[in-house]
Amino acid sequence: MKPFLLLASRAEDVAAEEEYRSYLRFGGLDEAQLRRVRLEAAPLPELDLADYSGVIVGGSPFTSSDPEEQKSDAQRRVERELAGLLDRIVELDFPFLGACYGVGTLGRHQGAVIDRTYGEGLGAVTIKLTADGLQDPLLVGLSERFAAFVGHKEACTVLPGHAVLLAGSATCPVQMFRIKRNLYATQFHPELDVDGLALRINTYRHAGYFPPDDASRLIAEARKQAVTEPMKILRNFVQRYAA
């Protein structure tokens, strides 16, 4: 099969490696089947989408709704490069899955309102599928309600009219949406289990997601949660689009 492409932008090596390993494990992929490009480290290389089965965008410390003057040069470059790539991906309706940062990238590209109205701290929330979500092939095998880990400063406040809402939660109305047939974004993290979340809590404890002294409490609370359903989305994505 053609490999999938993971576009990552975590500067911290330990978090970047954990993210990559999670996509491998939950997607049922080996390293030859998932090529990773770390966007924060260097410009995006020339890509021929015909070489890949699909594109995945991982989470990011970048916040797309920040004022332009507050963004680093690296963030502005990554946003330009992703926007240019999304021009091609959307035109082709090429298989795409954006996790967390996917809402800020695909959502903004398609005209959604992305702001800090529905930011959520690090932890588990209950996701509820919509009627469209229950019928979507990427969500086959998932319960109508399930727990997922979140942690984000921004979210989608208003979806564009051509988007299909697939899931929401009490604290964040847009947790997953689809554009056309094959372009998906989730606000929750389908790649995160409790160990992965604990690592990120420790990695980003001074990044403004939560008071640093809350780290131990957040990890303890996360370990009480049974988060097993979201990972099925990654396996469904791989099985649906492997070419």
C-alpha cells in the first residue's frame, strides 16, 4: 500500500515521538506505512499527493486564532504551507484527517469561525455523535456517546454551511466535522490514551493550558477514565483509504 503522511508540528522531541508512535499503534501501521514530516523544524518539502494514501495532521502548540503579530515566524510559515496544501487536498477531496489542530487548519481554510469561546482544559469529555455521525463510515463501530481526551485553547464556534457536523460535546459544540466526502477534522484527540495524555500534561505544563500545579491532579483524574473508542477512528481511516 501507499504510505500515509503525518504532518507534525510539536517542537518537543518526547511529545513528537509519542504522537508518532500513537498513530502507528492505533492506526495499525508500521514505520514504512506512515511517513512523518515535522513542519516546525523545516519548510514543507514538495509533495505529490499521488504518493500517499491519505494525510493526517497531528496536534500542535500553535493557535491559529492568535493575532498575527503574536505568532512566531515558524507558526506563520507552517500556516501558509498547510493552507497551500489544503488548497490541493480540498480540490481533490483527498483523504484527510486533522486531529485537534485539524479544526484550526481545515476549519479556517473552509471559512469556519475559530476562536477561544470553547477552549477546553486537558482531560476527558463525553463526545456525542450526531445523526450524520452515526451514519459516517469513519465512525463505524463507535458508540453514540464515548469518552475522549481533549486539551485546546481554541475551537470552532461556527461551521460553514457546507460542513457536516459529526460530533459535539456539552463544553464544545463542534468536536468533529466533515467537508465533502473525505476531509475530516476532530477537536478531540483520537490518538491519545491515558499514558499519552500524562506525557503531554508533563510536557506542556507551562504552556498555558492549565495551572502548572494542577498537573498531578489532572493525570490522576485521567487515569480514572476509560478512553478506548476514539482510537477506532484512526483504524477506520487507515482501512478505508489504504491504497
